[in-house]
Amino acid sequence: MSVTVPQNVGEGPTAGEDSLTKVFFWITSLATFGLALPGIHRVVHAGTSTLTLVLWVAVVAAVDLVPIRVWQSVSVSMSFPLTLAAGMIFLPTEAAFISFLGSFDPRELHGEVTIAKSIFNRSQVAASVMMGSALFHAMGGSILRWPGVFLPGVLAVVLDAAVNSALVVGAVSIQNRCKPGPVLANMFGSSPLHYVAGFLVLGLLALPLSASVAVGGVWALVLFLGSLILAREMFRQTQNVISASEALHRKDAALLSAAGETLRERREERLHLAGELHDEVLPSLFKVHLMGQVLRQDLARGRLLELDEDLPQLLSATEDAQRAIRDLLGDLRRSPLGPDGLIGTVRMLVDQLRAAGGPPIALELAEVEGNPLAQLLAYQVVREALHNAAKHSGASRILVLIRPADSSIRLVVSDDGVGFDRSAVDQERHFGLQIMTERVRAAGGDVLVDSELGKGTTVAALIPANF
């Protein structure tokens, strides 16, 4: 495996790599060099031929050009059985030498990997291979002694994988400021047994590979690449199935959440409509009722002359009631958000959050054009981002901006809170951002979530006004 630090949008290759992460990178690298240094002189000047070393390094580097991404910042390299076979054939320091030089991150070609990260990736592979090789030779493993070689080979695979995984999990945990458990869970996905079994089977290919090299010479490496191609395809297909299964699970969870959101939205709409009926329509109807009672008393008491004064008031009250109902129905037809439209409804949402003790919220709102669906989607994005900021960010200030932008609605919700790392978010439990992003993109818009630990979060969206 190799650690690759995800980049933030618009930042360079050092993005997300803080001083603590770099310290871990360099400590691991220096410790590996310290363990391997005593044998490097002998590797270079005696024993193994230069041609043999060069060929092993070249084959390992070629295989590393096509890694398989497991999760966010972690990938599996198909050179695992190659480097482990080197550990079974050569001494531990020789195998570490081959692994360090041959381990290759394709992003190095584009300058997307820092020196510290690149050296760490190579060093952690070299360290794990060196440990596995040391155990194999300590147990008297001999690549031509079958089946006696099987037990040392299996234990070497397990130790190699354990050291490798520990270094990978440590690096990712330090960078993301999270516990190792969630990192392991994301690495193994929803089928950890399948992943571990496949990884061990891949490592055990080192046994027939080392035997083939012992019998057929170093050129057997080239012929063995066919087996690695098949193994890589197996891993890739398995990873695709696991990823599809996890995506389907997230979609199901998102659908349930969307259903709950719909129910909540309908409840809010009913409450808002009830308030409008109470404030606008009911007073006019009450006046109609009151004037009707006055007219009835006038008729009962024979005060016909007073009808000339009271009847116009009844007609006026009736017209007011009709106008209030027409206005309410017209507002409902114009916007699914009610009579106040997008801007008014966002103001009401902000008032509710303020009343609930939320942080100060600054508003920069301008009237925007848009069909009912666009307005509703814009409100849903603002509401999701505002609720997240008010509940999780610990912000001292939140800014909400709504502006028209070239036949689109531009939204920004920004806070100065604690921020977060999206790669560390548990997608099984928190999928509000995912739902929001999918809704906007399905409408032809786009969403950008920019957040950094300790530096707040900004959610920006551009929604077509008519879709």
C-alpha cells in the first residue's frame, strides 16, 4: 500500500500535509534508513549483481504504475508479491534496497507529491518488506523446500501486511486527526474479510514467484507479470463491486433521509400556511361575520336607515377577505416556499436559528429570479448548510449570501468555525452534504465545499434559475 494525501481544491501538492504529518513521514523514513544502512554497502559493492538489482527495480516500478485505490488516500500496489519475493530470495537489506528504489507513485511524474511524502511512501514499503524478509530467513525459509516454505512464507506475508498497514493507518490518522478505527474501517470497506483474504492471496503469489526465479533465473520475473495482471483485474473488479455496494447503501440512506426532510418541509409549509391564514384571512372573515351580525340586528330592530352605513362596511370586509385569499393563493402558486418567497423564507429560518441560541448570522440577500423548483432547491441548500454550521462548527459568525448570477442563483454560506476534513466524514451516518451536492448537480448546477481544520467552512452553490 502507499499513502497519498488528498489535495484541497485550488491548492498545491503540499495541501493537507501539516508539520505533524511531515514529522511522522521523516521519522519513519529515517528509522527505515537506520535499519537498512548496515547492509546497503554490501548490496552495492558485493553479492547481488548490478543487472539483477536493476531488473528487479525496473519490474517493481513498472507494476507500481497501475495502483488500485482502496479508499480516499490509500491505494494497493500490485508490486506487493514482487517485493516480498525479493525478500524471500535476497537478504532483508537487499530486499529493502529494491523496494525503496522500485516503489513508485505515478503522481511523482506530475510533481503532485512532496519529497517527504514520496520518501515516506518508499520507506514504509521498504520497512515492511525488510521485516517480512527478516522473519522468513529467521525461520529458515527456503524457496525450494516445499511444503516447508509455506509456513515461513505465510507468516512473512502477514508481518509485511501488518507493518505496512500500521504505517499507512498511522499516517492517515495523523493527517486527518482521527482515530485509527475509522481509517481501518474505510480501508477494508463493507467486506473486510474479502479484502484481507484477497490481500493475503496476492501476497502468497510471492512463493511461486520466488521459486520460479530460483529455477528459471531473473527473467522469470517478466513471465510472471501475466499472473499479476490477472490478480490486479481481480482486485479491481472486487473493489468496483464493493464500491458499488457502498454507493448503493449510501443512496438508500440518502433516500430515507430525503423522505424525512420532505416530511419536515411539509410540516413547515403547513405551519407557515396556518400562520398566514390566521394573520391575513381570519381577521377579514371575522370582520365579515361581525358586520353580518350588525346587519341582522339592524333588520331585527327595524333600523333600516342604519343599513346604509353598515352594508358598505360588510361589502368592504368581504372584499378584504377575498383579496387576502387571492393574495395567499397567488403567492402559493408563485413559490413553493410560501408567500414570502426564497428571501423571506430564509429570513424566517435565520430568525428561528437565532431564537434557538445559534451564533450571529449576517445576511447579504438580494431578490433573485427563478422557477419554483430552483427557489425550493436554493432554500434546501441554504438550510442544510446553515443547520450544519449552527450545530457543528462552533462558529462565532455565519454569513449567508444570495445573489443573482447570469441566469443562476448564487448561494454562499460561510462560517469561521472549527472546519472539518471531508475524507474523515463517516458517510454511513452523515450524508447531508452528499444529498445537497447530488440535488444541485442533478439540476445542472454545482456545489463547492471548502473547509480546513481550524479555518472554518464555506459552502458555495450555483443553481440554474430555470431547470
